Amino acid sequence: MPYKDESPRPYEPHARPPHRPRHRVFVLVIVVLLIALPAGYLVQSAFQSRASGKDKERAAAATSLTYGRPPKVSQRIYDVPVPLSATRVAFYETNAWEKSTMWVQFRTSPKRLKEFLDEVGSDTAEPAKPVKLHKGRVAVTDKLATEVGWRFDEPKSHYFSAVHAQPKSKPDLKITVDMTYKKRPRVYIVSSTHF
């Protein structure tokens, strides 16, 4: 039988370590997760930011009514609390150095219309003074109506209106309601704030 040398071999510095495929796969997965997840979040937030910027740009560039609910901040600033159940909601806003104006239109039920008028007239500092509509009047002037394409010259329409003047720090509202269809009246509001 040939002689077999079983003495330990001396350490070879350039020798390759034993192959460990599982260890490499594990490290690869961790590296991918550490790079891919943050990159994914960055891409997603970039798309969301871009979409948000486009929406703001679209609203700023609008030259006529935009169908959709006005932002809640604008509803508070202009004192126009659009009812949640309102349909066919549209708005348009202009801002200038001394005056800002918002036009809002929507359809709602008579009950929600009453709640809207009560809420517009309410003030936390003073007792509530509900806004009262007057028959046969149109509070929105022709100039303001033309700005967004509203028309109040239909002979068969039944208009009710109110002008709600408030202290200087709060907006003045011109409200016109078309009661031709009593179950779903159309509400038109122009709210202006002076700085």
C-alpha cells in the first residue's frame, strides 16, 4: 500500500476560501433590498409630487369653471362650505393683490340648501344669523356671471338671492339659487375677499 501523507498542509495565503453559495445569495438579496426599496420609494414619491404639481398648475392656469370640489382650505377662506351630498360641483378662483374671488356652483336638496345657508350665516363669536333668500332677485352681477359663463336671463327660471356682507376680515358672498327644479335647486355663489 502506498504511503499517504496525512500531516496538515501549511497555510497558503493565495488559496481560495471554500465555496459558499448560500451566503452569497443571502448577501445579494440584502443588497438588492437595501438599494431597490429606497429607490422604489423615491420613484413613487417623484411621480406623486409630479402629479400634485400638475394638479396645482392646472388649477392655477384654469380660466373657467373646473368641475370638482374646491379644496377644503379654499372653502374655509371663502366661507363656502359645499354640502357633502352636492352634485355637479364646479369652482373657479382668481387671486389679485387687493382682492381674491371664488365662484362655486352645485346642486343640492332643499334640506341641504337650508343647512348650507345656516352654516354660511353662522359665526363662532356671535349668534347664528341664517342667510335669507329673496324671491325674484339675482345677486350675482352680469359681470361676475360672464366671467365663468353663468346666465341668469332664462325667463322660465325662478331665482332667489341673497347678499351676505361680512366684516372686512371675512369674505362677502353673493348667492343666487335657481329653484326651477325644486327637488334639486342649483346654487351659484361668488365669494370675494379684500385685503
